[in-house]
Amino acid sequence: MLSLLRAGKDGMANAAKLTAGSSAMDPAGLQYLPVIPDPPKIVCVGLNYQDHAEENKLNKQEFPTFFGRFNSTLVGHQQPIPRPFLSDTLDYEGEMAVIIGKAGRHISIANALEHVAGYSVFNDASVRAYQMEKGQQWTLGKNFDNTGAFGPDFVTADELPPGGKGLRLTTRLNGQTMQSATTADLIFDVATLIACLTEAVRLEAGDVIVSGTPAGAGFFRKPKLFMQPGDVCEVEIEGIGLLRNTIIDEPR
């Protein structure tokens, strides 16, 4: 997938021609990897829905809050997410992933969507005891191995509204809806995220921007609700797909 993205629009067009008329593979026989197992960069966005900022007791953000994820944290659709034995505070965060297809720095808002190849689904599973209670360790709390579920589908940008705007995002835990929002509610839309990020960072083909989660995560519920071994977490985004993972105990 990374090679295909680096080939640019011509590469994507050739792939479409080669696969035209092909029979779909039976998903029952597939083992899924992350959509891009080895993206050059994974940049996540915090507090990008107003309702989530409010449940954090924060005012509206004036500039996006960015943080990084590592490739070692990625896991595919229908693959287990381990609850670490160091903490029982594993939480879900359903998000839309933006996949970059064209490199650039100092990208304007007006031109930003030209750099988007497509979209996918992400579960930014977080260990809250590290993120919130050990000195605000966002990097550690968001980077436990195999906690970043990513997939199963890559949907090209031309198949969706510009910027993936207005798509219903739903997170379910054991069939119960935990998060429900629309990507129209992003404080900073996809074009703005790209413009702000590239003030500092050159984006490359295959980079992933995880655009933020709405209200309803378990840490902010009363009482708090964390994922347990045996739980099934689903994140579904209209027009993009459904990502499903089962929670297990991390092997010792």
C-alpha cells in the first residue's frame, strides 16, 4: 500500500485498471494487517471535537493539539488489542484516519485536500493511567504496543465528501453505542489540520493523520468504563467501513 501511494495518482489509476472486474476476496478467509503497516509518520490530533474538549474541561482550542504514534502500536481489523498487565485503564477512541498521498510542506488550506489520498478508520486505544495520571504522559499512554487499530478499508478521497466531512462516526462496545458524532463537528477540519501541521513538518506519501475523537470515551463516564478482556470494540464511519477488535489480556 505504501508503494502504491508513493506512485501517486498514476499508480492509483493503474491499480484501478488492473483490478477492474476482479472478484472480491472472501473476507472470512483474510487476516488483516493495518491499512498501512509502516507509515512514515502517524500524527494524532487531540481535543478536536468541542464536546470532547468540554468533557476534558477545556476551552475551544485555538490551534490543533498534535502528538505522535509509533508503527509498533498498529494492529489490524479483527486482531486483538491487548490490555496491558501494568494497567486496567484501556480506553477506546474512535477516529477518522486521513492518509496522505502527495508530499508537501507549508501547504495552504486551499490546496490541502489535493494532498489526501484517502481515508480509513482508527481506534486510538489509550492507557489512561499513563496518559492522565503519571504526569500527563501522552506519548506513553498513547503508544502501548498493538493498541492502535487501523483499517480494514482504504477509501479513496474521490469516493467521499471533500475532507471526509459530514460522515457519521460511531463507536460501540459490546454492541452498545459509546460515541456518536459527525465529522462535520471537527473543530479543525482536515484541510486546516494539514495546513497547521505542515507549518512545521513535511508530510510524505503514506503519512497518517488521526483526526480526533468525539465525546463518550470511558475515562469521562461516571463511573469510568474501561475495556476488559473479552470485550468487542467497533468503530464505524459512514462510507469508510467498520473496524472491529477484541480485547485480550497482554501475555506475560
